[in-house]
Amino acid sequence: MVDTKTKDKEVIKKLETLGQTLVQQINKGDNPTMELPVRSLGNIFFDQKTRTIKLGDKTSERQFLNIAHTRKFMQTTLVANEIKKVIQQNATVSIRDLYYALKHTIEGTQENTFEDQAESDPLIEDIEASLNLLREELHLAASAKGIIAGDMVVQDGKDVIDLAKMGSGGWSVPSNVEEDRIEIKKMKADYVLFIEKDAVWRRFNEDKFWEKQNCIIITGRGQAARGERRFVQRLSREHKLPVYALMDADPWGMYIYSVIKQGSISLSYSEEKLATPDTKYIGLTVGDVEKFKIPKEVTIKLNQLDIKRLDELKSYEWFKRKEWQNEFNLMKEKNIKMELEALSKKGIRFITEEYLPKKIKNEDFLP
Amino acid sequence: MSHAPQTEKHEKEENVTAQDLAKEFREHSVAEFFKKNKQMLGLSGKTKALTTIIHEYVTNSLDACENANILPDIEVQIKELADEHYEVTSTDNGPGLTQQTVGKAFGQLLAGTKFHRLMQMRGQQGIGAAGCTMLSQMTTGKEVKIITGNAKEVFSCDVSIDTKYNQPKVSNVQPLTKKFKGTAVKAQFKEMKYVNNEQGPLEYLRRTAIGNPHAKITFTDPAGQTIVFERTAKKIPEKPEEVQPHPKGVTVDELLNMAKSTPSRKTNSFLKTELDRMGDTALKEIQEKVSFDLNKDPHQLSWQEIEELIKAFKGVNFIAPRTDVLRPIGEEQVDKSLRSIVEPEFLSVVTRKPSVREGGFPFQVETAVAYGGKAGRRVGEEMRMEIMRFANRVPLLFDTGGCGITEAIKTVDWKRYGIKDAETAPVTVFVNLISVHIPYTGAGKQAVSNDEDIVEEIRLALMDAGRRTARYIIGKEREKLKQEKKRIYMKYAVEVAIALGELIEKEPKPIEHKLLDIVAKRLKIDEQQEKALEAESDADLEKELARLNKQEKETKAGKGKKKAAEDDNGGDE
């Protein structure tokens, strides 16, 4: 067996304690019960001090002898045991790997322990939240999704990588970017631009926007994954770089921004390690339509789902700032949304040569 | 009162003449009337006609057997001679007919029919056995063939009707040497169609057997298949009693007719002897309210005076009518016969106490709800709730929609009793309404009117039966759920024990055994708790059914896929 580090030992101990508590209940003839933090909108709050979303102290019980819980209870014990095995082998696996490792047919039935990954993923989060451990500490990785480019150099294990020399594809942000894995060797940029969409990021990279503006450009290709969120947080904390977000002007883009800035509901238990509260929203906004004389025909009418989501956003505590409420009201009043690509109507380079420089110069941001 | 005898005589003479005239007129025209009004007599429609014929013969046989204190044994056969041409044979083991009575029984329309008798009777639906003879004659030109045997003789004969004078024609009388007691009739009919559906002869006989558990009925259909509905009760029903009209129910017209034909010479004695619950105290009260002397000859009462009497009755507190004149089938018999013929999984029979409806008519309802098993009616691939309506034991097969019994059944909230989608549930609902006077909606006597009192009694009975059914369903659901839970707990216990054993580096088997002990303990506690909360009221039943329903859903959800977690994944992919 591979020698495990102190942290790993601590994690294994926590997992074993979970198991021992349950077995003790069983030996006493009690209904085995796990106590888990409630990870839903009803049990999160916005912490003014850290300026991130945090998990409240409501817990719920998962019992073996509750027919609605039994299957989940069984699955949770399987996940805990499998994670321990992964750590003991000193490996790091994706949460999809874990799902396949756990999936098998229950003896004497035609039923599988897990039918799809959507069953195992939330249980990993349950274990993280209840044992107060990070995904990385469990030797688990989400799939890498983000890409980044700019004037900086990192060291990943033995490899030294210059992010200014990654060509048109950029560098793929690993899921674990903790200091012991990724070291930032050189940093010359003035700010970080977080771009919602892959296609827009590629245009910026092709134009060498990061070189002209001396910035880092990064995208999560839709909803940002833990890797790029943690990495942006490090750039903000360790190098004091301002972070600007460039999103579609719709409730979905704005929500992705809020996840980067103050965190998500389901990962609320570890947002202190993931969120970047100093992030600013550079655009797009509905107000830009008039400000930059964007032709009406490139805007899109809100649909039922957009309006529902917009109302939800309006009610979130971290969106209560006057500026945001005004933006939401304007969006509802004008009944429009707008994609980043719509700015191409004003010319292919309008966004990089006019829109962004102007916005940054005037500090025309939403908080 | 010195003129009384003279007047009486005068009136009597006139009466006789008028009645005779009326009788002649009626008998003369009845045959013609019959020809023209087949549908009113239940003989229209090719299927309905055949069912009505069977009804007339079987009802006659049942009545004859019961009157002679014989357990009925009835055999019916329908043969298809050609397209829409059938031969019907109906044989009973009754007392038989004599050469004097056979003509009247099969060859005289309206013979022996008593109208306005307040007595629980099966009653004719069409126009009796003679009507069948008439129909045979009209459609095939043939007389009907009778074989009958009484205590003294056995003979065969042909019977037809002289339609002009409504007189029976009995011919070809042949004494027979074989031993036979009872009556057999064989008749041919055209323009009919044998159909095996809810309104066909087979269903009619099946229900007749249910309504008359003391009868054995054998039926051979046109395909030659024989079905026997065995007797499930060995007791011949007691004869119902006739009741006199109750003062609160009698109409001016009825009372006037009664007054005209009473042997009483004084109005007060007439009222006392011919109305139910009329006593001296009541008569005193009535005397104070009417403008004439109650010693008056009732034959001389005018319409206005009768109206005064009826009005006076309204203000008197009469004792409610007798209800002990009714003869229900009996819960035990209904139970036995439905179990034998419907073969349900669960059956609950509820008989209400006799009651009185507006007009002073005693009535009583017998109901049953049969659930699961072979209950319900299969129509093609689909299941339907089967409604079995009876009036004085006679199955009502037609006019279902317009019947007060159907109305009562439909207004019961079956969902409350665990019967979801009542219309397509595997349920047979049995209702027998018995009364001295059934309020039919039409001459066809196939539907009961929407009488408030009757509908309410049926509803109360069915709700009671529904509650019992709900209790059964609850018990069954509990057991099903218990087994399902046990299965789920046990299958996951093995997985949990292995995972926990590995996690804490201990043997999994002892953990598994302990877990299974906990499961067994829990299931026992569940059972005890369920026993403790025995549902009694409708609300309790509803709550318990809802609880079980929810648990069932949870059980299903617990073993299947989980629903999507939150609206965001926090970048967790």
C-alpha cells in the first residue's frame, strides 16, 4: 500500500467514523441514521463578512428504515466506502469514474446500485458537506472544462507552462488547482476577463485581446466548474487582479456571474474556497442597448422560462443591490435579452476594440 | 236516510251496466291495442322482445311455485330455427294447470291481473304469458304448445287467442301417460335477435338467479351451451302481505273508487276498515274538520267531500304505515348467491331497515358491493362497474340511465372507499328495491323514479357497504406495502452491510444479520400501529387510504431514480 499523507489519514479517519457511528447504531438495534446538512435554497445565507453564499445549520436525517430514504442510504454508504478505497490507493478519479466503480447489480435482483451519475453526484456533495471536506481532499475531480490564456506562467507538477504560448486552443484548467498542484510562477496581467461562452473566448484569443489589453482571458464554457472558479479566486487573492465578467444579458448569464462571485446553492458549504467576491459585471446589460446604440433587431424577446428565472434572481439576497434590481426591472420592462454575439452586428471587432475598453475606462460595471 | 236503499239500488244497476260496457270495450280493444303498441309493452326492439318473453314465462313460474310452496326449478331453452326466428321452451316444476285454467293463463290478455294492489309483487313487465302467445301468433301464425301436469292429470294442448274478443282458444288437448308435474310452454317467434350482452336473456336469467337464490335456473342458449345457476337457499320466501292504503298516501281518485265499491254503509266504518292506521280518535278529529256527517253512505260521497276528507287527513297524526309486510331476500341469501354467481374477491352486503316514502308506501333496500375477482363487467378489453338493479327481485335491464337506483349509485363518492375510477373498477353493485308500490318511471317498468327517500336509503346502504370494502382494500394495501417494504429493506441491507464492513474493516455478515433483525422489528411495530388506528369514519378511511397511497408512491420513488437535485450544479459536472 502506498504511504498516505497526513491529510489523507485525517480524511480516512472521518469516513471511518461515519461508518462506525452507523454500525454502533445497528448493533444497538436502532434505525441507522445519518445527519446531513440541508443543501437547498431554504438553508443557505449570504454572509456579509466573506461576501459569499454559506450553508446554514439546518440538517436532515437519512434513515435506513424510511422507505423513501433506504436506497439513498445504501448508496451513501457505498460512496463513502469507495472514496476511502480511492484515497488508500493514492489515486485521483473523476466523479464519473466513481459512479462506474460503484455501479453493480444488486444480488438476486435486476436492479443496479446506481442507475446514472445523477444519483451518485449529490451523495458526494452530501459527504463533502457533512464531513466538511473539499472535493480535492476526497481525491475526486470534476471533468476539466475551462480554458485560459494570457501572459502568465504556471508549474503543473514537473511541467512549466507559458499561458501566452498555448496557440488557438488555450490551456485547459485542471480540476485541482490547489497550491500544491499548480504554482503560479510569473504573472504580468492587469486584470482577468471571465467570458461566459467558448465561441466568444475563441474570438478574443484569435484577436490576441489578452496581449493588447494585458489581461487573462478565461471561460467556463457555460456554468463555471470548480477548477476555473478556484483558479480565478487565487488570481484575485494572490495577485490582487480585478476580475470582470462578460456574460449574455439574460438571467442565465447573470446567474453564472453570481456563481463566480459569491457561489452556488449546492456547493454552498465550500464557497469560501471557490467564490471571488470582488468580481465585477462588465456586461452585457439591457442598458447597453441604448448606450451603444445596438440595433433593436438583434435583441430577443424574453420567454416564459426567462421571466420565471428573472423573478427568482430578483428574490436572491445577493442580487438585492439597487443596481441589479434596476437592471432586472429594465429587462422586464423592455422584455428583451441579448447574446454576446449580437454585438457583431456593430462590426466584428466592436466588442474588443470599442465596447470593452470603453466600459473598463469608464468603470461602467454592475456590482 | 230513508231514501238510501232506493238510491243504492238505482246506482248499482247503473254501475253494473257501465262496468260491463267498460269491460267489453276493454277486452275487445285490448288485442287491437296490443298490435299497435308493442313498444309500450316491452316488446319492441329485437333483443328486448326476447328478454321480455323470457321474463314473462320465468316470473309466472316463480310465482306459481312460491304459491304452491315448491322450490322453483326452471329450465329455459332458446333454439334458433332460422335467422331472427326462435323457439323458446320454458319448463317449471310448479303445481301445473288444469284444462279450465290453461286457456286463461296463456290465452287471455290481462286475465288475473290485479291493478293497484298494495303488495310486494314481481309484477308483469310486458303483458304476461298471454302476450307472448299473442306475439307468437302475430309473428309466426302459430299457437303455443303447452304440456302441463297437476296432481290429477297430465296433458298437452295448443293455445291461441281470439284477438277480436280476447278469448283463449284451446285445441288439440291430448292426455299424456308420462309422469310430469309442472308446466312447459313451447312457442315460436320471429323478428327477434338473440344477443349475449348486458340486456340479453342469459344476463336476465343470471340476475334472476341472484335475486331468487331459492330457485335453480338452467339455460340452454342457441349455440347449445347449457348454463346452470344452482340454488343457494333452500327456503321459499314467505308470502308478502297486502296492505291497505295509508291515509296520507291515498289520492282523491283512489278513495272515490274505493268508496263506490265498499260493502260498508257508513263513511266512518268504510274509512276505518279500508284505510291503514285509521282509528276512532282520528275519525273524531276528521269529523271536526269536514262539513258533512261521517255516518253518510260512502257510495254517495261526492268528489268535493272526498277532497275534504283528504285535506282533513293531512292534519291528523297517523301512525306510520306497517313495514313488516315486506319480504327482503335476506343478507345471508344475497351473500351466498352473489358469491356463487359473481365470484368476487370481497363482498359486503348491506340491508337497510324498512322505511316509508312519501305517500305512505313502505319500502326497503338491499344492497351489495362486490369487489375484485370476477366482479365488474368486461366490455372488450375494458373493465366496467356492473350495476345490477332489481325491483321486488326482478332484474331491471333497460333504461339504466334514467333510473333512480343508477342515480343513487353514481352519486356515491366511491373514491373515498378506495375505488378509484369507479366507472371502470372491477366492482359489481347490487341493489334490490322492494316495496308494496314501486314507483316506475314508465309503462315498461324498467326504471325506478328518482324518489328522494329511495335514493337516500340506497346511498346510505351503499356507503356502508363502501366503508366495509374500503376496510378490506386498506387491509390488502397494508399487506402489499409491508411485503414491498420488506423486500426493499432486505435487498439493500446486504449492500449496506458490505459497504460498512469494508469501511470499518469488520466482517459484513454480523452487520447484515443485525440489520435484518432491525427490519423485522420495525415491520412488527408498523403492523401494531396500523392495528391501533382502525379506521371507522369516512374521514378516517380517506386519510388512511391517502396515507397508504403516499407510502406506495414513496416506495416506488425510493427504489427508482431520484429526481433532479437543485436548479444549479455549481459548476459541478
